[in-house]
Amino acid sequence: MTKPNLFAVLLGGKIRKNHLMEDHHLVFVVASDEKEARKLAKLKWDVEEVHVDGSQLIKSVDGYKINLEKSIGKTDKLIVNSDYTP
């Protein structure tokens, strides 16, 4: 992978077959470009039909520059923050 970037990708999809309404899911991925980010994002949501509604390269948040650094010895699995409150 060339220079890694952080992307936010909004996915849309049908959770169940023959379900009239679609649901949405926001995922974050690290990719070298937007095309790769969209492809990787679709792999993060296991639904009947999935498509990308939009994607955005994230370079900074609230005045803080995003700097990606690979964690040595860590798995590539998603780590969920258990402190999340809806």
C-alpha cells in the first residue's frame, strides 16, 4: 500500500432478503485511495445487498491532523470501543 489514508465510508444495504427498507452503516478504513477504501468498506458489513452512499478522506478533525502509524504485533481485526453510548 502506498501512503495510508483514513477514509469514512457510508454504506447502505438491505439487512434481510426481501426487506423493503435499507439500513446505513458508517465505517472507517485505511486505504491508499478512495477506490480501495470503498472496496474495503463493503467487506466490513455482512448484509444481503451493500453499496457505498459516499466516502470522505479524513485529513484532520477539530484542528487535529490525522497521522496514521502501523501498530506492530497488533491484529488487523476491528476493535470496538465498549464505552460507546448511543
